[in-house]
Amino acid sequence: MIVKEEFLSKLRRYFSLNLYEVKIWAALLSRGVSTAGELSDIANVPRSRSYDVLESLEKKGFVVMKLGKPIKYIAVPPTEVVERVKKNMRSDAEEKVKRLEDLKSTEVLQELTTLHTQGVELVEPADLSGSLRGRHNLYNHLELTIRNAENSVTMMTTTQGLMRKIEGLKPTFDKLKKRGVKIRIAAPITKESAPAIKELGNVAEVRHTDAKARFCVVDGKELIFMVLDDKDVHPTYDVGIWVTTPFFAGAVENLFDLAWKGMKKA
């Protein structure tokens, strides 16, 4: 059996299998029905491992063991395998989510919260900073930071960045507005972004600026700023810096206030 390594890599990624599993599975698909020994030879997998691998594939719903001697294995149709994998993944995800929800009512979370609130006083302000890699991580931390805002959220971003934030952070903005948090966003306004801005309604004030910058200041204390232009970097390689420092964050917000006065309303 000749199967390209690239194809095997795709199988591993899509179905969360190890190398021996994808080799044995591909071999069985090419035969339909076969013994462990035959599959071991075809897939070039050690015979001592083939039985364990087939047992694992059987539990995951990829193969069916046929009774009799010698024991043979039957390949489940790939379309059925996809449905089974989807069902298993959905079940696993629901179980993990439930486990985390249940954690809220346990002493474990209370102890973690106590540890954080009491121990944070011993942390140097300079230690409350970090590097954020990847746009997904950036937006996760950005949402976490602005969710805890008490007074104000100040942002400057690009046109595409504005559209991403409206799409991903609108529910959070709604909650902040209900709590009386003031939200200001400065970005280059274009015809492309104009419809999206309407979704903000009375939640945030948006103004036009030609300045190129990507940052967010929360309550004049925390600052997240991106060090690269989002036009020139792939989302995977985007980089941001998060710092908790009233001195620096306050200075950035003061500069923003001066520029804000000269910006046109969206």
C-alpha cells in the first residue's frame, strides 16, 4: 500500500489519530476486510502494536471486529466514520463544558479566587504584563480585560480591526453600556465598515481617524497594544502586549483624549 505522507497527515489532523492508527485504518480501507497480521504488513506497523491499534480504532468507531478464527476486521464506511467522530467530539465537548460549569459551585474555584485576590497584592506591578501571540489569543484576552471595565474603554484600531471587534465584542459592549461604562472607538471609517458601525447604535461612540494604531485602554489602568499592522501579518503571527500600569495607560489615554477632540463623528 502506497499512501502519501501528506494524506496521512491530513487524516491525523481531521480525525485526531496517531500515526499507527491512520496507517492501519488506511490499510483496512484499501482491503475492506482483513486480519491484524495482514494489516501490519501492508501498513508497515509492528505486529505487536497492530492489535492495540485496531482495538483503539474499534472503540472510536472506525472498524468493526468480525467474529471467527482468525479474527478479522471490517472497515466502517468513511462517511459513517465522519458522523461518529462528530458525535464523539460533540459529546466530549459537552462533558468538558459541564465539568467546568460544575466547577463554579465547588470549593476549588473559591480557593482559586481567594488565592488570586489575596496573593495579587504581593505581585509587583511590572509582573502583571505579558505577550499575547496569535489574534485568537489577543481577542480572548481583550474580551476578558474589557469585560471587567468599571468606567471606560478606549480603543484605536484599523478598519478591519473595527469590523472584527463589532462582530466579536458586540455582546460584551452591550453589557458594559448597561453598567454605565463609557466606550470610545477611533478608526478609519470607510464605506465597507459603515454598515457594521450602525450595529453599535447607542452602545459606543465611534469617530474617524487616519492615524494608524491598535490599542485598548481600560479604566486608565490596563493597556493592550498590538505591535504589528494587521494588513501585513497573518492572524496566527499577530502579537500584542498587555500591561497593567496606571502610569503608562493613563498617559496613552490622555494623548487619545487630545486627538479625540479633533476626530469626526462616524
